[in-house]
Amino acid sequence: MASKIAFSDYLTRPEGDDESRRRAMTYVGMAHFAGSGPPGQTCRGCEHWLTNGWHADKMSHRGALKDSVCDAYVRMKGKAASKSTPKVPHSAWACRYFEPREQPVRLHAPRPGEVG
């Protein structure tokens, strides 16, 4: 499960500040602060969000998009992605490294016989 980023007293701002809200919405594994990208866009529509498929095992999540790795984050870290690389949910607000995909990833897995 994706976890929110933790900040020290040195990085926080007073409540109600835009930067504080962005930091509160940011997940570990994002290349930059959530909400610093194009308004209304999420990681699902970004070229850097590497699709990890859909859940198939749990009834409560069946067919829903899995959290995935941000390639921009991986490149900044200078290491190859691994199982321990933090995953970011598709619903995270876009960061400043957002690059639009030609076609956003589907929210749910295609049903048997469904095209696309």
C-alpha cells in the first residue's frame, strides 16, 4: 500500500498553506510534490507512471488498478526499480514532472471479450 511522505518540523508550513496541503497529498515514490503539475491531472495520465496491471486476487479490489512505480522518481534515485521501490497510486495528483500519456491507463481491467 502506498504511504504518505513524512516531513520534519523544518519542512512543514502553517495549516492552510498551499505547500502544506501539497506535502500532505504527496506519496513516497513521487518525483516531486503532489499538485505541482497540471491542475486536475493524476499520475494515471502520466507517461512516467509505469503501469503495474490490475488486482485479480481480492474480491474488494478485483479489477482495480494497482499502485505503480514512477519512472521519473526511479531515474532521480539513480537505481533500477526493484520490489522495494515505493509504489504510487494512480489517483495521486500530478507533480511538476508530469508528461501526458497518449492514452491514459484504464481504471479497471477489461472484462473478458471486451476490446481495449
